[in-house]
Amino acid sequence: MRPLAALVTVGSSLTARLVRRFGAARTLGGGFAVAAASLAWLAMADGTGCPGGAHAEAP
């Protein structure tokens, strides 16, 4: 759980800077784009637990 807490902490401080620089609408749009790309990547998973299906065949 510690990596998640660290990412939330870093993300919240980074988001504050991004909102000041680009505005709320662009920051939200970027976040939604990253989330959509992540979901698309997960949808391509083959269910083996290995990225890209790169797993050794069972004998």
C-alpha cells in the first residue's frame, strides 16, 4: 500500500502545479486521457498475468 500512498502524495502536488499552469479543464482532460489509455491497455491483456502475453508455454 505504500507505493499507492506515495503516488497519491506526489500526484496531488503535481496536479496543483498543472492546474495553475494549464487550467482545470486541460488538466482533467489529460487525466481522463491517461485513464482511457490505461483501460485500453488492460483490455488488451490476455488473462495470463504476463504483459503482452509473453509467457512460457507449459510442457
